[in-house]
Amino acid sequence: MKIGVLSDTHGTLPPQVYTFFKDVDEIWHAGDIGSGVLEELRAFKPVRAVWGNCDSFSLHYELDERAFFVVDGLRVLMTHIGGYPGHYPYELRRSLEMAKPDIFVCGHSHILKVMYDSEYDFLHINPGAAGRQGFHKVSTLVRFTIDGVPKDLEIMEFEKIASSAPPPRQ
């Protein structure tokens, strides 16, 4: 099974999503989705998603803050604010200990980070940010294959979409 992972679109779905994720079976969105993005993604591929701290209350009602699911025998835990190995929020540690995921996905930081967590024994994936809002200079997407284990992980980096907001007044 092929998986595409993104986060922090903040209402902007870059065209690179359609090319980089064209052959994936599912898309996982780790929050801060923004208006209209979830509907657009669902029209393209099956989607699993969690809400982020900047998402509207309507997405809070529709989605969970944390999602736990199993794909090809691997346990996956996904949330928006998740930290990184050695730096997980206190309230998340209990969920990690109970769920015992093989893959942990989060967003929020706008910083791409893929690494193995030896303390909890899982692959940590933060796909960075795909949208235009935020301090990041480069947008990123992640895709990989699950075949009993996660493998063949690939990253796409591309120039951040310029903001359509007018320049600030002088």
C-alpha cells in the first residue's frame, strides 16, 4: 500500500500534491487543513485526517484530535501537535505508550522530520508544511510504501506558494 503524508496546508492545496500523490492508495493529513482542502483531497484519494490547532470548529466536529488505525498490520497514531523523539508533549506520551504505534505521524512545526524513535520503537514522520502560511521557506510532502514495514520513503521539496495577500501598508 502506498501512502502520501502532508500537513499544515492552511487552506492551500499545492498542485504538486496531485503529481506526487498520483499513485498513492491513501493520503494522511496531520492537521491544520484549512477551508476546502479536505473536500478537494477526498475527491482525489481516500483520506485519513486529524484536526489541527488552526482548524475551524466544523473540522473539530468532523475529525478527531488523534487517530489510531491499522494499515497492513502496522499500528499508526496520528495527531497534529506531536513534538519529536525525546520532546513529546506530556499529554501525548500516555497515548504513545498505550497505542504502541509502529508509525507516528504529526505536523504543526512546519519542519520536515523523519526519524526512528528508539525509546518508543516507531518511525516518526512529520511531513513539514505544504501550504503557504507559516515561516517555512520550502514546502514538503512525504510518500512511502507499507509492505509489512514502512519502506521506500520519498520526500518532495518545492518552492512555497507565494501568498496572495496584498503587501503591508507603508
